[in-house]
Amino acid sequence: MTDHAHHAPDHAHDHGHGHGHDDQAFLHHDESSIFPAIVGTCVGMMLLGLAANWNDFAWGKGLSLMGFAFALVGCIGWWRELVTANRLDERTLVGFPEEVRRGLKIGFGFFIGSEVMFFAAFFAFYFYARFHAPQWPPAGYSMLPLPPAIINTALLVASGFFYMAGEHRIAHKQSKPMTMFWMILALTFGFVFLGIQVNEWQTLMHEGFKINDGTMGTAFYLLTGFHGFHVIIGALMITVVTVRIWLNHFDEHRHFAMTAAGWYWHFVDVVWIGLVLVLYGYDHILAHFFPQHVIHKVSLLATFLA
């Protein structure tokens, strides 16, 4: 197997002296992979299929399922390639260790930032639809059930703390069995969250509340659906990290892959808390503190003053 952390050629030696570093620490990686291109193409197919399905094209569902399946296969192949070669970390790139770590942090930070913008667009759609609607929830719809959302919030937040406990143990060279315990617990809580979310979807659809039921249905299923998709991605990340812990790929100095997965998982936590406050909590708070007849009188007063 190729050593992915072998020393750079002679020009790297000179480069190291120019920067005041030990050239023995210079990292060099010159292999490429086809899997990122496969995953990117298949994710595009999946999104195109979803858009087609929502617009009643017969081929939409098949394309989205095929895109998802091949994207998943591509992710498995990509991560298997990275994990078996133990190069999903600082040694993946060219440079000196500290420079590479800084670059990885900045790069992953930009990735999280792009995800923030992704969800910001959906939140903007929801707020626009809500505050331009004459009534919310629209006539014929009831408020979304709060108990499942509260349970899921507790599960996801607890999962984040379990993950932090596992990462703390890696950073302080503590026992691997307890680290595995915390990671498996974090992963289990994530999957329980998904199970409750799927059950809620099934219940609401059985009651007749579907994605094509006006702006409320579209907003709810888009926000919770894409968040659920991100939970699946996060759970896959935690699975890979847990396998790598078992394979002793991390130590107290080199575990950025674990840190990055933790950032992503905490981001998923924060987005869910925002979803609960906006989709579930806001209406229940209004109903509890401001009964409908009070809101109606305030609306009439505002109309009169206007």
C-alpha cells in the first residue's frame, strides 16, 4: 500500500527550510479518487428526480431513488478507500502539519457556512409564506404536535453531548472501550431521532397532511425532510469515525476527522432547535399566551389604525 505521508522530493526540502520547518514533517499526497465525482453526479440526479416528482413527472421518483442509491454506494466506496488507507485526516493534503490542519478547519468551516445558507433559504421561504398568509395555520389545518418535537430535541442534544464525551476521551488518551460506548450511544440516539421523525411523517400523512397541501405542507416537509437527510449524513459520519476509533486511526494530536464530524453533528442540533422553535413552538406559544379572540381583536385594531 502506498505510504500517503512519505517525504516530499528535494524541492520540498528547500521549501521547508524557507519556512523554518523541519522538512521531515512535510506531507505529500499525490493520489486521486473518482468517488467524489460519482457522489456529486448522483446527488444531482437525486435532486433533479425530487423536483420532477413534485411536479408530477412519472420518471421523477425512479430517478431520485436511483440517484440516492448510487450516491450512497459512492459514499461507501469513497469512505472505504479513505479509511482503509488511513488518509482521511491531516495526511490527505500537501503541506506542513499545522498548515494542513488550519486549511482543513477553514475548508470545513466554509462547508458548514454553505449549509447555513442552504437552510437559511428554506427558513426565508417559510417566514415569507407565513407572514403573507391571511391566517396561520391556514384554514383546515391544526397546529403541529409538540410532544414528538420535544422528545426529538432531547435525543439530538443528548447525542451531541455523548459525541463530545467521546471526542474528549480521544483528546486526553483515555480508554478506547468507553470512547466506543459514548460514540455508539450518540449514534443510537441519532437513529432513534430518525425513527420518531419517520413515524411523525407517517401519522401526519395518514391524517391527510402532505407536501402538496399548500405552503404549510411544503414548508414543513422541506425543512424537516432536508434536516432528516442531514441527520442521515451525520450518522454516517459518526459511523465512519467510530470504525476509525476501533482501528486506532486517531490519537490525541491527530483526530481532525472526528472534530469535523462533531462540528457537523452540532450544526444539525442547532438547525433542529431552530426548526422546533419556528415550526412547532411559535404557534403553541401564541395559542397559550394569546388566545385566538385576542389575536383577532388586535388584527381588527391594526386594520382600523392603518
